[in-house]
Amino acid sequence: MKTALAPLRDNPIQAYCDNSTQLADVVDFILSDIGGADFVVVTTYSTSEEFLRRMDIMKSKGKIKRSVLLADLKAAYKTLQLNALIKNTFDEVYLTENHSKVILVSGGGLHVSVCTSQNQTRGNRLEAGMITTDRDIFAKLHSSILKKISLSVKI
């Protein structure tokens, strides 16, 4: 894992800004740190086979019980090309107007929010992210995402 993140219980707010941390690394770290997730919600403009395969491995190992993906309509062509892998990895998939890059992870008594500049693609560019276990931030993001999902197209 290529991330310099610290244990979440002792470090409730963290940030990174580099060109080597990939979002799958961040998710893997969180899952390992909290002992698995009851659910994971991912929002993105664009996703990739690499990210999906890593998420699929984490799910097949039982680290993720339930998962939801909210992706952008404009990136739908690429998303639909990966449809079989997406459907295997995520329990629910929605398309809507979306440019947010948020990951919510709930498990081990923690609610973890990740807000990042990075899509679920490998660009090897400078990307930034913030991670917090603040329950109010998690609740606000979760509520906003659920509202958007209610207006989205399920695939």
C-alpha cells in the first residue's frame, strides 16, 4: 500500500497531497484500519478498471459488505463499458450529474469520509485528499448523496 496515512482512531483528520497515493490505496488502508466496512459509498466523475478490480478484491475478501457507486452521466459510456465489473463490485450503481469525488466508509464503529480531487483513475498527477472520522461531516455528505441517488438513474 502506497499511503502514509496514520491510524484513524488517533488521527481523526488527515490530508495528503502527492502524485503516488491512489484512491484504492486509501480505501484499502481504511478497511484494514477499521476491520472492514458495513457499507462503502463511492461518488466519481470517472472510474477505471484498475480501481474496480481492487474494490472487487476487497469485496470478495469480505472487507466490504455492501457498496454503492454514484457516477456521472457524461462518463456513462466508459462506465457502461465496465458494466459487468461494476455490477460485480457494487451492489447498486447510479448515474447522474456528478463531479464529486467522495468515499464514505462505515464500519468498526467509525464513519470515515474521504473528499478528494482524484477520480477513480490513475493519472499520476498531483492529487489532494482529506479524510475525517467526524460523524457530522459523514452525515452531511451521506444525506446529500442519498438525495442525489433518489433523483438518479439506476443501472
